[in-house]
Amino acid sequence: MRQYTPYFFLAPALALLCFFVIVPMGQVFYYSLLQYSFFTEHRYVGIDNYLRLAGDPNFWWTLLNSILLTFVTPVLMFVSLILALAVRNLFRTAGVVRLIFFLPVITPIVIVGIMWRWIFTEETGVLNYVLSLLSIDRIRWLTEYPVNIISTMILTIWRGMGYYMMLFLAGLAIIPKEVEEASVLDGINYRQQIWHIILPMLKPTLLFILVVSSTSAIKIFTELYILIPGAPVSNKSLVSFLYVQAFERFNFGYGSAIGMVLFIITLTFSYVNVRLLERGERT
Amino acid sequence: MIKSVTRWTIIILAAVISMFPFVWLVSTSLKGAEEIFSFPPTFIPGTIVWENYSGVWNAIPFALYLFNSGIVAVLSVGMNVILASLAGFALARYRFRHKQLLFLIVLATMMVPKEIIMIPLFTTILKMHLSDSLLGVVLPFAVEGMGIFLMRQAFLGIPKEIEEAGIMDGASPLRLWWSVMLPMTKPALATLAIFTFIGSWGDFLWPLIVLKSPEHFTVQVGLSYMLGTFVDNYRYVAAGAVLAVVPVLIVFIFMQRHFERGLFAGSEK
């Protein structure tokens, strides 16, 4: 009896994970080989869905947009590293400071989208007003492609910057004081110090942010759903395309093929991450 | 070192950018019908209009949306905490056949993004007759690999003597878990609870797929629905959005310490 105890403890969680993660992952692959919709019988069609994807301009546009959205990563890294270097050693991160920089990341995305849609509004929005003070013409933040991708990137950077700053601060905190002091004695300037001393020691943090930020950027959906609901799907992301195909047109087979493509992309990201980490450890 | 003027300029600029959308949302939620479209936009409302809040409360079942979200959050937190700590306990404190394999399976589930398995989850929930129900929203995410991983780490950190003392007292495994070991993992439990709460309160795609009738909407689905139907009444949407942030804010303020540890949990490799 005793030797079965751990299995009893594990059983409920594992059963749910199997039923709601592992089996569905297999189903996605299986569905992607079917012509499967709400309204028709399913039929095995082999790789037809993938061939159809290859010839579907909406697929290529949304794939392009999703890849473009991952370009927020370097910007986010740069912005939040600058911010962390500025905040560093200046004050202990008091409650108010934490609240200011964490609030964007814990606020539900729908609400973030609502706030920014109002700021981006083209005729009466506050952003275009501020730009008009700088005598910049109205920018069509929401209705013009690819400007709306840039708007989404601005929202993503705003949302992530405080979180990544905190991660950088944690990374900076473990750099030994002696290392930096020694480098100052060696007479190198601040820029060289950042480049040759601080950045190499922040490598684990940089890699972590690289992976977290790009895998979440490639899966963006809600931001676009709230910001530009009326826009054609070709102006949106890969997950938007999946949503439209699967849950507005109920093409489950075709939607699953999109899901498989997304899965391969996210797996590649994880693989690259592991490889980079390994290389980092060896040198 | 950067000059301190530059540093403070960067900090203040970032803080203002970080806070501005929130301030603007609150300001919009307190404006009158004409004022929200005034150009140039006004920062502080000319007259403060509290009616937007009573409006959103009465014109749509907003209280019901909040209530539904509350149910989803409570169920999610409860199930995740219990199931993950049971599984984490077994993986940390027992030796058994296939332990490594089972742990690997748990870790592998973390590699599967939710967005990808939405279609089979939906067909499964349909077959279980749980579509358009709050249980259908909660059940597929009642336990997650990350939570099991977090609890396993917490149980690994407990000294062996404490467990042995419990066994000497003749505690059954379940009792040992509940009254001896679980209280020792309180910080990790708190972290898991907060993250599950924030995650389920803010979740959108899955509830959007599952829920069809407005009386079952969670607050995020409700807000997006309002955005579609009240396009000309952004003040109501803004007031609703302010109300929907409040619970997150409360949880954050009261449980800040645990929150921060959780944020860094993933980065400590």
C-alpha cells in the first residue's frame, strides 16, 4: 500500500495535465490532417491544410506581423536596461516605486488595450494632441497598416519595461562590487564598463528576457482584438488568424494547421534558448 | 557613473510614462459626455461626473461580470494550489518508479502554449457539455506545470528532520502533507495563489471562446463586449475598466513581497 502513496498524490494533477495538455497537443496534430469543421463530416486530407496555408496570403501576412512583433525584444531590453542602470543604487525599491513599474504588467491585457485604444484614437486622442504640439501631423495609429503593428509594439514595450527593469536590477545586484571597483581603478570609462564588465555578467538575465519577451510577442492576440477589432485579419497576428479560422468560421482542421506552425516556432525559440545557455556555460 | 541629473530624468520620465495611461483612464471615466471628445483633450475633468460608475453598474450586468470573474478566480486558485502542492509533494519527498519520467512529463507540458491547444480544448469542453459555463473556463487550467514545479522546489527545501518527526508521530501520508509539510511552504503557496489569481482574472482568449451568453461573461469578456456595443460611450467602458483593475491592485498591495519572489522564480536558473 505504502509504495502507491506518491501515485495517489500525483494522480489528480497528472490526469488533468494529460487530459487537457498532452492529449490536446496530439489532437492538434491529428486535426491538422483533417478537413474538420463544425458543419461537415471530418475527412482525412493529409497535408492539404498545410498546402492551403502555403498559398494563403493571410497566413503569410499574419506570420510576418507576428515576427515583426517580436522585434520589440531588443527595444525592451535596451529601455529596461537603461532604466535599471538609472535606478540602481539610487534608492531601495520602495513600495510606491514597485507599484509604479509593476502595475502595467499585472493589469489585465483587455484593460491595457482599452486604455491605449483611447490614447491612440486618431481624431481626439491625447497622443496625436501631444504630437500636434510638436507640430507633427496626425498619425493613424489604429487604422493604417503597418502603423497599427507599431502601436501594438508601443503598448508591449510600455507593459514590459518595468518588469524587465526589475529583472535587470536583480541581475545587477549579484555582480560583485570588487569587480566594478577594480575596473574603475583600471581607468576605463562608464561606457566601457557597461560593455565589458556589466553586460557579460548579465548574460543569464539577457537570455531569460530574450526568450520570455519573444515567445510572448509571437503569441500576441488580445492586444489586437481590443485595439483594432474592425481591421482585416491580414493586419493582425498569427493567433488572430487562428482565432478567426477556428472560432469565427469553425474550420478546426485549418485552424489546427496554423496552431502547429505556431508550435514549431515556439519550440524553435526554446531550443535556441537552451543552446545559447549551453554555449554561455562553456565559455 | 551616469550623472545624477540624467538618472533622475530617466526615472521620472519612465514613471510618468508608466502611470499616464492609468491616470488618463481614471480621468476619462470621470468626464461628461461632451468632454471626452473635446480637442484639445482636458487632463482634469471640468466637472467630475460620477454617473459613469452608476451607469456601468446599472445599464449592464457589470456586477454579475465581476461576480463571475470572482468565481473563476476562486476556483482556479483553489484547484491550482491544492493539486500542485499534492503533486509537488510527491515529486519532492518520495522515491518511486518512473519518478523522473513523470517529472519530465510535467516539465514538457510547460512547453505547450495555451493558444495552440484551444481547438481541441473547445471540442472537449463541448463534449463534456461544459461550454458556456464557468466550470468550462476553469477546468482545463485547474493545474499547470509551472505550479507543480514551484511547489516541488518548496517541498525540496524542507529539512528531513521535520518530515521524520511527523512520521514518528504516526501521521498518515495525507496528514503529513496537510498539517506538517504544507504549512512550511506558505511563501510558495502565496506566490502560486497570487499568480493564479492575476492570471485567471486577466485571462481573455479562453473565456472568450467558451462563454456565449452575457450572463456568464467574466469581466474581461464583458469589457470587450461593451467595447463593441458602447463604442460611443467610452466613459462607461473606462469606468468599468477602472472597477476591474481594483481587485488586482488590492491583491498586489497586500501581497507585494510574495509577488516579487514569484516574478524572479523563473529567472533563477
